[in-house]
Amino acid sequence: MTNETIVPSPTNVMAETLASADRLPSGSKYVTSEGTRAIKDGIRPNGNSGIPNAERKPLWLRVKMPSGGQFQEILEVVKDNKLHTVCAESKCPNIGECWGRGTATLMLMGKVCTRACKFCAVSTGNPHGWLDPLEPAHVAQAVALMNLRYVVLTSVDRDDLADGGAAHYASCIRAIHTRMPQTAVEALTPDFAGRRDSVATILDAGLVTFAQNLETVERLTHRVRDPRAGYHQTLSVLEFAKQYAPTTRTKTSLMLGLGETDAEINRALDDLREAQVDIVTLGQYLRPTLHHLPVERFVTPEAFRDYRALALSKGFMEVVAGPMVRSSYRAERVLDLNNAGL
């Protein structure tokens, strides 16, 4: 496998196993193999379910179906090590491209999130403290098998844990460093409810990049994100991370197409620079299921280029912008300073 890119995973029906949950409709209740009751894809049927997107999906958002030998190799490594990827769990449209070139974003602490953001397709529920004690070893094994030099780790939110899962997350990072000391690690973390000690725990494990996603502009935050998240909470986490570990790059992401205005985007970029964020990614929001928020507009590739130029003018180290861009997309190429080759 390549080593030049990243490893960054009717309603009210109850399924008995995780495998059978894959066949259930979005919004259905099911029980995971660990015994956690969850909502498939995170959102039950609601007032958004009957609202169509504002426009038809444009041609520039068409993607190839996943296929190829390296796609299958990634799939086998993930399955054999009982891991999850945000690629699969969040229905990322780039899964064919990334897995086809031997990359994936590993998602820690299970596949059930304690939060229910209205843009995200990760299942939601309460794991009641469950963690896989073998996960750090399995993560390190997967990184070694793929011989990776740059790894992106992310995780579900775990509000059921006193530290938000920070200690377990840090154990996974340290396991990678022990097994593959030459491998650089990027962590796209939860906000840990703003707890600075949990953020410090992650940073102490050794990162090249610390990421926490702002997701959207301030006005839309309550509509888009779980009530336990927050615009200023994320800014505070990012600002603390840079103060605590000045040599670690800080990074965040904004989804566009949810109804934000240019003035609000400009304000969010200013707020991020004030928090000393180094890198920002800008991508198109795509509705993962009909129960999630509808798309208000499809941003053109030309508009993304303009937003990138605006953000760079504010002093960000790099801005990766485009319709298919996601937070961990081509993350290892940030220092090329060329929009990740786009």
C-alpha cells in the first residue's frame, strides 16, 4: 500500500446485531454488538424529512463508486482490526478516491456518538462507558500494516465518559508512536465539552496537527450542531490548543451550503484567525439522508477559489477549499501550500 498519504471507518424497529442494522432504514433504532441502543445515521424522522434540497446536485459533485484492489485492502485491514472509519460512518463522498489510493480516516471509541448533529450520519446513542481496551493496539497494527507516515485519527463524541475519552484517545496516539515512531499523527477531536485538561491530554500524546471543527457560522450553529456543541466553545478549544502547544498546527473546517452569508463566512474566518488557527478547510455540505438538514445552495468551484483567496489574505498558513473537501481530505499535503493539489 501507499505510504504517501493518510489513514486518517420502518422507524422504531429494533435490530439484534450490528450487522442487521446495516439493512435498516435511516432513523431506525438498533442495538450494537456492544449492547448500545442507537439511532442509525444519528437522526430520527423529523420536520426536515420532507424538505427537498434547494437545487439538484450539480455535475461537479458526481463521484465514482468505490472499487479497486487498494479499496479492498483498506476494507480488510479495517475489518480484521475491528476498527471504524469516518469515511464509512459519515458517508463521505471521497471514500472511493481515498480508499482507492490506500488511505482512510480511523474513527476511535466506537461508531456510536453521544451527540446528534443535524448534518452528521454517525449513529447516536449512549455507550454507557464502553471502550475497547484492545483498540490502541489494533490502531497501531493497522497503521503498521499500511506503512503510513502520516495518520489522521478522529472519534465520536463520548459525553458519557468523565474525560470525554481523552485518555483512551491519547493511548491510541501513543501506541502508534511506539509501533511506528516515524509516523506523524493528526487528531480531529471532539470538543470535550470545552475541558482544557482533556485537550491537554491529547496534545501531550504528541501531534503534528490538532483539529476541532467549527462546522458552520455562528448564527447557524444551534440549528446545525448538537446543543452541547458551541461556536465559541470550539473557538476556545482551538485557542487553548495553540497556547498550550505553540508548535502544533491547529486546524478547523467549515461546511458551506447551509444558508450562511458571505458576511458570516468572513466573520467566522476573522474569529478563527483571532484564535490563532493555522489551517482551515472549506467544503460543500452534502445531505447524508433525507432526515438531515437540506442543502440550501451548491457552492460553485469558482466561489470556493474566491473563499480560499479571502481566507489566505487573512493570514492562514493554508486553506484547502473545494466542493469535495472534507477536514481530513489529503491532510498530509497541507505543507505543499497548493490547495492539497486541487
